[in-house]
Amino acid sequence: MSCYTRHLGDWLPPDPTWLDRRALDEALREELGMADADCPEVWSAVKTNRDRLAIALKRGGLRRGTTPEPAEHRDEQDGAR
């Protein structure tokens, strides 16, 4: 888990779980191209690019991260619509 996600409460749901924090961390690292970077390096890049990342988050570009959603969960959601 990344040390900086605690500073991004405005980008997380109320009462975030570790899965929410992990998904945000993965998505930010992917967007920044820093998958293998250490936490302080990523946090510095997040602070530098916060406005751009916030726009991507609002349009849904950072919501799911790189962890794929299980196929059975997608099927359940599609069937509910």
C-alpha cells in the first residue's frame, strides 16, 4: 500500500477500504507511468500533477486502476441494467 493515499481523502469514498486505496494507488501509478516507483517519488508526482489527475479522476479515467474487475461481477452489473 502506498503511504500517500491517506492525503487523498477527497479522491476516495467515505470510509474507504484498503481496496479503494489500492485501486487509487494503482490508477495513479498507471496514469503517471510510475508502476515500480517508490512511494515518495509517486507522492511528489501526484502533488505536481494534482490538477491534471483530478480532471482524469472526475471523467472516470482513474477509477478502476489496473486491477481487472472479475468477469462474473461485470456480468452481474450488466444484467441489473
